[in-house]
Amino acid sequence: MVLKARVDRRKISLLLMLGLVAGARGQPATPTLRLSSDQALDAAIVELWKNGGARPVAELVDVPFDELLVFPETTPSGRINDAAGTRLLKDKYYLSSTQLFLFRQGGRGVRAVMVSPDVFQHEVQNARFGPQVRLLAPGGKRLMTLKD
């Protein structure tokens, strides 16, 4: 009788573990969104700023996205947090001197990159772009833009 109870406990434990694993597989993990920097993206922007040309943004980032939002310094945090779908910023305003590129997929932020090079025309601030967005630069260290 003691042996039978042990086997039953093992079966129950195994079934519970299988149930937990199956449940975990059904729910994709959602990584925490946080501010980041991207030296490769910054370098590509500077290269275009100096030499001119066009590059799809999707080639320069490591995350799929269907929307890119660009926020300048002093944007209210609530606006950015709403766009991100999570509490990305704690202060009242985005206070970095970098522009914030918020990449979204399905209405939620998937990557938030503080872009260091301050080489963009004013028109890209507070703008929204689709997944085909490109960096466009005339070269010669003149201001560049983003276009769908």
C-alpha cells in the first residue's frame, strides 16, 4: 500500500509539471521594455549624415516592427508610456537630449532606442512612420529625415 501511494504521488507530480509546462508554452513571454542605446544604429545614421544616401530602418534594428514613433526631449512621459503600452518612463518628461525611437508591433512597444546623433530635421519629431520607413540624407553633414 505504501508503494502504491508513492507511485500515485509521482504520477500526480508528473501530471502537474506537464500541465505547468503546457500552460507556459501557451503564453509567450513578454520582455520588459526599457530605454536602450544602439551603437550600430547611431553609426549608420552618422555615416549617412556624412556621406548621404538612403537606408531602410528595418535593416538597422534587430526587432520586427510595424510602426516607428519619434519623440524629442521634453515629451510628456504619459504620452510615451501610452504609446509604449507600458510604463517606460518614471519622470514627468523625457529628459534625455537624445531622440527616442519607439518601435511598436501590434500597438505595443517592442524596443525603445535613444538615438544620439542630433542630425534630423525638425519634422521627424513627434512623427509616426510605417515599417517601410527609410533614413534619407543629402550628405555633407546636412540634416537628414525619415520617410515612409
